[in-house]
Amino acid sequence: MVKENLADVERRIQEACARSGRKRSEVTLIAVSKTKPVSMIEEAAAEGIVDFGENKPQELRDKYEVLPKNLRWHMIGNLQRNKVKYIIDKAVMIHSLGSVELAQTIEKEAEKHDLLMPVLIEVNVAKEPSKGGIFPEDAEHFIREVSVLPHLKIKGLMTIAPIVGKPEDNRMVFRALKNLSVDIDRKNIDNVDMSELSMGMTGDFETAVEEGATFVRVGTGIFGERDYGNKA
Ligand SMILES: *Cc1c(COP(=O)(O)O)cnc(C)c1O
């Protein structure tokens, strides 16, 4: 099932690239494996997937330990400060930086390990109260503040778009994130790179690709529905 799903997602990414005049190599598919077993990750890896996304630090750490070291782990969810230590030397990128306090903790942990941590700034484009992230109008100020931390490297922006009936309903959210990244890029802030845009999930990744996504985060579309039911 994973194999067939991946082939379908891959075809749809290619078609979205073709429609929008983009190269397939500009878009990285992150297979969001949260709650899913190691065996399914191995199935995806056998199809050539190397980028995986997790939203629980301990789960990312545990999967990292048992799977081949060529896999690349993306921390995509809400990250509590006391859990940064679990993933600091395992994640290739943190997609969900939305507070100065979290940035300071990442800085401290990255310094301990003598590494430079790539981060994306999470932007709450649609201003949903239930979601984290910086409001668009506060993003420049926030980025200037975080950009002085020497063990963080800002690589771009990320958003979790609203749950909508049809993907088209999120087009303006994706476009707004792209425009914000272009605006910030023009400020030429030291230590800030705006090359990455992490946006689009199972329901709307094609629209996100059309609007400039460089990372799409697809879970259900690859691994099937998640079952949270039997969790304690
Ligand atoms: C779970 C999750 C995804 C994947 O969601 P699907 O709808 O299953 O594709 C993407 N991004 C984040 C931040 C997530 O937590």
C-alpha cells in the first residue's frame, strides 16, 4: 500500500510542478510517519524516500535509533523546550520555530553539541487561535531577534494551513507565505536565508507546490489514516 500511495503522490507532485513551470528537484517530499511503525518507514525507504517527518521528539529519537542513518528526520510539530535535547543531534531541520524562548533553548542545546541547527519559522498565516506560529506582521521582527543566535540557521518559513473542504481554499494562504518570504529575503538580514518554504499536506500539497513549496509534508496520503485510539 505504501508503495502504491507513494507512486500516486509522486505523480501528483510531478504534475503540479509541470503545471507551474517548476522543476521536480525543487520540491522535497517529506513522508510524515508519526504514529506509524518502523516497518512502514522501511517500506517507504525502499522506494527511495529519505526525508521523514515526526511531531513527537521521543518518537523521532526512537525511530532514529533503529533505522538506517542515511534517513533525514524533520521535526515538524509543536516542540516543547524541555524536549529539544532529544532531537538536537538527530533532526536535520526544525520546521516549527515560533517563540524566542524555544529559539534560545535550541541555541543552548546546539552549542553543547557544537552544531548549527537549520530552522524554519512557523507562520500562522490564517491566524487560527488553535495554532502556534508567528503572525505575518510580526515575522520580520521575530526573525531579526532570532537571527543573532549563532547556532541557529534560519532557512525559511513554514505554515500549517487550515483544514478546508477543497485545496483551492488554501491557495491564498500558501501565496501569502511565499510573498512574506520574498519580502523578508529582500531585507538581506544577516544569517537569514529564505530559500525553503514548508507547506502543503495530504489535502492540499499540489496547490502548495503550485504556489512555491520546497517541502511538502504528506502523512495520510502515504501511510493511511492514523489511529490514535489505543494510545494511553
Ligand atoms: C501530521 C502532520 C502533517 C501530515 O498531515 P497529513 O494530513 O496526514 O498529510 C503535516 N504537517 C504537520 C505539522 C503535521 O503535524
